[in-house]
Amino acid sequence: MTGGRVSGGRVSAPRVALGLFLVFLVAAPFVLSEFYVTLMNYIGLAALVTLGLVLLTGVAGLMSFGQQAFVGIGAYTTAVLTTTYALSPWLGLAAGLVLTGLAALGIGAITVRLSGHYLPISTIAWGIALYFVFGNLEILGRYNGLQGVPPVTIAGWTVGSGRNSYVLIWIATLVSLIAARNLLDSRSGRAVRALRFRGTMAESFGVDTARLKLVVFVYAALLAALSGWLYAHFLRFVSPGPFNVNAGIEYLFMAVVGGASSVWGAVVGASVLTMLKEWLKDLLPALFEQSGNYEVIVFGVLMVALLHRTREGLMPAFARLVPVARREAWPAEAAPLARRERPQPGEPLLEVRGAHRQFGGLVAVSHLSFEMKSGEILGLIGPNGAGKSTMFNLVTGVLRADGGEILFRGERIERRAAREIARRGVARTFQHVNLVGAMPVLENVAIGAHLRGRHGTIASVLRLDRAEETVLRAEAARQVERVGLGGQLHDAAGSLPLGQQRLVEIARALAADPVLLLLDEPAAGLRYREKQSLARLLRELRDEGLSILLVEHDMDFVMGLVDRLVVMDFGEKLAEGKPQDVQRNPAVIEAYLGGLE
Ligand code: ADP
Ligand code: MG
């Protein structure tokens, strides 16, 4: 492989598209009429809120119908402070952000953990509640709202006109877009992208998913509050109407139309729907010869039609217009990461004492005990449904044991969370491949190194994480290379054949620099030659001092590789010992070979 190469020099098509867009943005206030400049302002304001939703809903998978309420808090806070109390708009901004942040923390702490439909429903509830608060508080001017909000001044420059507001709104929008892109392209961003479908996996590599969801939720709320502040000082007037539940649904439309997982989709969605709304507002009442908000109906129909055709929104269609050879930066040579201190060979590593786990009436693991010494490859075998994967889940904290003790390096871990166990040097692969399919192989593997980095959300937004990021990506690249997938570094993980996806899982676990590696059927789906090289790799790793607990169906693969075997059947231990002894055990032959299809 060609290491140490960084793509550069060539001007790629997306850069050109981005450049044209920027040229348009700069030229717009000079060439467009006042009407269209105002429309562009609305687009920018909506794009800010939609961007938050793209992160929250599209990327992290948390659906919110309530963003307009945060826009409202941002708008009303500054309106009250600058009119009633005659304070500076900048104080209004700070206060609005603080208030929104606190509100989002409070609401988020309660609702973000809710699963399924509870979250969207509760977002509707708080949206309605806040709308009535805005409409009924005397200090907020009730349904009449607050007049005479002053313009913003920046170093003596008054942002009074629509064209001046344009500058402020679009600078804020562009900075937010860049910040969001920075965030997604980082250690935190990888974890955020795993939240939607791969929460269990993320926890197994040390991500505190509940906390991260809250962070994204607050981040999206702050973007909405920023939009609200800009709105109040651009319009110079605030009333409850724009913060109605309708508005929340429209923002969600915009996120979906733009393509809910693409940062620039926020601009596409906000543009398309804002312009469409403006156009329909004139057209529809004329058509029906009555005034009314008919555009909402049209939006609904369009959204259903769009989702029917493409779940990805319009952004991929736009992206196809600008074809690119995707050549992403190859991690430059970087100093290796610090490695964990390893136990001496032969030290007790894992002790399972009477572990027990039931699913309702079904006993999956029944009072099972076994031990593992450091430097060993231990095979855990048994027919399908014997309880092997459940045992893995108990050791790694994905599932809680109903009874028994599990000790790792002498410490009880059976009550610890998966991410705390990961921190102690336990890494695993999943029998059902658990990758973020749309993300490149390199980034998937870099999730494994999550605990070896420390920079968080704020550092990544500000790009203060670059040195660490280079080291993490280089480590990930090294592990990908090690499992023999160096040529697929930048391919979407989901596009690989299943056998190779299993290798990506192994690389990701290795990126954690584990003391104990748990592999759940790693050779399934591999061809003969690939199995041989996997066996060679596992032996090498053992010789380097790694301990491996292995579940595998392929007997040839297991027998030649493991130091010892534990045989399970119906959740119980049937036999234990060296491969050749176990192989001759009559009970094993009876149960295992009988049960093997
Ligand atoms: P193995 O990995 O050895 O094939 P598993 O540990 O996956 O076996 O499953 C052991 C038994 O527990 C099976 O009968 C399986 O159906 C059951 N089981 C596993 N996970 C769950 C679950 N989350 N809910 C209910 N039953 C489960
Ligand atoms: Mg299994």
C-alpha cells in the first residue's frame, strides 16, 4: 500500500460546486431585488434550524417536531431584553443561547432516553406548551407580540436593512455549516453517526451514548436559538405565530427533503421549501378562490411522494450532478498511539463463576463457569442456540447476568456498563455484523480507537483535534491493513461482502488495543484462503500477548488454532480441555456433532 500520501492539488467537482455557491451568495445582495434578498434571509434562517435537525434526526436518529420552540426562546429572549430592558442585542444573544441550552438540557435529559415514538410525541407536546406560553405571557406581549426590536450593531455598523441582515444571517449559516461538517468529521462525529442504528456497538467501544444524544440535542437547540435571535433582529418584531407546531413540521420537511443525513442538504431543503412555500402562497388561494394555508397540504403530499421515490432526500440527486472521484485523505505517517500495559502470560484474566441468564422462561446461560489465562486462545463452541453469544454479551456488559460473578483481571465486572468494561481492555466483534454501513471502512475502524482519543465536540467543531485525529486515523488504517483490507480503506463498509465486513469488525476491535479480544464467529463467510490468513493473524496476535476468546462453528479452523476449548450445550458446560481431548469426549460427540447441521 501507498502510505503517507495525502490527496491534494486537484480541484474536485464538489469544490467547484461549493465555490459557485459561495460566489452566488456573495453576489446575491448586489444583483437580487429586495424581495429575493428577503427570501434568501428566510432561507438562511430556516437552514440554521434544519441543520440542527439534520444532525439530530438524520444523523443521530432522534426525531424532533419541536425545534420551533427553541427558535422561539431565542427570539423572545432577545426581544424582551432589547425592548423592555433596552439591553444590547449581543446580551440578548448570550441570554437566548444560555436559556435555550438550559431548556434543552432539561427537556433532553427527560426525553432523549425515550425510545420509539415517545420522543417525537413529547417534542410535539413541548412545542404546543411553549406556543401557549409565548401567547399568554403578559411580558411577551401575548398574541400581539413585541414590537420595536432594535437592529444589531457590529462595531458601529447597524444591521438595519434586509441586505445588511443578509450578510449577518448568511455568515452565521455558513459558519454553522462548516462547524457541523467539522463535527461529523471527527472522533465525536463518528460516535454520533453510530447513534442511530449502532448504539450497542458504540457503547461497547466506550461511547456514552445517552450523554452524546443529549449533546446533539442541545447543539441542535442552540442552532435554532441562533436562528431565532437573527430572526427577531431582522424582522424587528416577534409574535407567537411563527413558533406554532406547523413550523416544527415544516423544519422537519426541510430536513427530509434536503436529505436528512447531509449537512448541505439543510441548505437544499430550506431553499426548496421556502421558495415553494412563497410560490404556493400566491398560487393556491387564487386557485381555490379562498385564503388559507393550503401549502401545508401540498407539502404533505410532496413529502409522501418524495419519500416514496427516495428515502435519501434531494441531496444525493444534487450530488450526482457533480460527479467526483472520491479520494479522501490517507492518514499521513503518525506517531503510534500509546499502548495499554499488558498482563504477564499465564496470569488469570477472565473468571466466569456460575454466570446465569434467562430470557423469560428460556435459560440461555445456565450457571456456567470457566477460566481463561492471559495469552491464551480459548474456543467457546457448541451447537446453535447453546448460549455462546449470550455469554459474550454477559462478559462485555451488553447484557446483565441474572446471577453469578464475572471477574476481569481480578475485578468484578458483571454489574458494569459495556463502556466501562471496554475501558478495561475488552474488545469484541459481533456475530451479526455491527458496522455503520454508509461510513468508510477507515472511519468504522477508528470508532474502535474511541477511548484512545480524548477530544470532544467543541474541540472538533473548532478543529483543535487535528493532531489527535491524524494519529487515530493512522492507527485505524494500520489495523485495516493488518486484516488485509488496505485496498478497501475508503469504501463504504456496507458495500463489502459479509466475510470482509467481519474482518472490518476485527480491525475495529484491534484498534481498541485490547487485552482480551472476543470474536463471535469471525470466520463465517470467509473463503478457505481467507480463513487461513485469519488463523495466522490470530496466532500472531496471541504471540504478541493478546488473549482471545473465540466462538466459531468451523471445527477445522478452531481445532488447529485454540489452546483450550469450552463446549456449551443448552446453556451449560458440557466439557472443557485441550482440543484433542475434547474431540474424543463421548458427550461432546453425542451433543455437539449431533446438533451440528
Ligand atoms: P449461540 O450464540 O450459541 O447460537 P445465543 O446465545 O445466541 O446462542 O442464544 C441462546 C438462546 O437464547 C437461544 O435459544 C436464543 O434464541 C435465546 N436468545 C438469545 N438472545 C435472546 C434475546 N435477546 N431474547 C430472547 N431470547 C434470546
Ligand atoms: Mg451466536
